[in-house]
Amino acid sequence: MTTWTLHTGDSLALLATLTTPVDAVICDPPYNSGGRTNAARRSDTARGKYVSGDARHTLPDFDGDNRDQRGYTYWLSLVLADTYRLARPGASSLVFTDWAQLPATSDALQAAGWTWRGIIPWHKPISRPVKDGFRRECEYVLWGSRGDPYRHAPTIYLPGFLSGSQPRGAKRQHITQKPLTVMRHLVQIAPPGGLVLDPFTGSGTTGEAALIESRSFLGIEQSPTIAETARARLAATHAA
């Protein structure tokens, strides 16, 4: 029987209070990217960085996306260290990042104690063009583990390249929402019936994928407004 729990508050504060062992950590932290200078990072909102100017939706903004490079690396190291504390031996950590924060994210993953296992590219068929340059149609998932990864029975073979676009229209509930198809692949790194932790739950895509794939879910979301969206989504998925 799968279960789900969602806490509302700051992940760094709440993780320290948790004691339940988890079988996988899958998270999409605020990238603190989108600006070439510290001033640009500090002055713009997450919506200003990651949403096109012609977007018609009014999805809520979120906090925590204005750290400079050193602050981001240190903060993410602390968060991932607390997830490492909760992880069972063999658990995996899957952390989303973009090209600009890939080095900082890999540093934070390893500083937290995780053994770095590789990079999984995520291809976004619908993505922004770049004038006189290359379309930014990839983000990345960094894979780490606590010791040797689980040996699944039966053995699983997960893809090393993921493809899927962000939901559009009424299906989009968060400005940086990840595709459900992508998340359903990722949650399978946890054993069936295992517990998946996401300290940056957003609208709940990781949790929905976990429940669909017969895993339980434990999440944290800072924004009360976004957390309510996630709770409704998780409740509907669990009842289905």
C-alpha cells in the first residue's frame, strides 16, 4: 500500500526534523541560474528568468532563486547532506540542473557524501531558440548513490537519455514543472514499495510519478499556495 506525506516549509529546516529512512531522493532545486552576473540573479524573479514574456498563464512565482554561485553550492550541499543522512544504503539521489549550474551541482552532490554515478541528459523538444546560436533544449539529472546502488530483483535497465516537454495549457501547474513521463522513469530507481523523498516538491510531479509506479512519497514544499496544488494532485492520484 503506497502512502504520501507533504510538509510545508523550508526544506533545510524541515529535513533536520525527519527520521524516516528513504529509498531514493529525487529533486528539482531552484537552479539560481538565468543570469550572467550576481546583479542579474538578485534582481530578477524566478518567473522573470524561466517564463517567456508572452506566456499567458498566471502561475505563482517562488522564492529561493537569487543566490550567487558560492551561496548556491553551499546551500545545496547542506540540503543534500541531510537527504544523505536519511538515505538507506544503496539509495540513489537524482538532482536536476541546467548547463550553468552543472559544475556547482556536482560539487554539492559529492560534498554531501553521495557517490557520483553519472549524468542523464533530459531533452526538451519544446524549448527556447537562441539567436545566432544553439537551442537550449537540454537540462540534466545528476545521479549519485549511497554506496553501491540497489540491486533490483528483477534487474531493471533505465534509459540514460530522457525526452519530454513541460506540460502546456491546463496541465501546467508550476512554472518549472517537469514532464510526468520523465519522472516516471526516474522514480523506478527506488525499489517497488520504496519511499521517494523530494525536498522541492513544487506541484507534485515526482509524487504523482511515485504513486503511479507503486512507490510511496515524502515531500517538502516551501510555498503554501503551491503546496496546496500538490496536495490536491497527490490526493487525486492516490485515490485513482
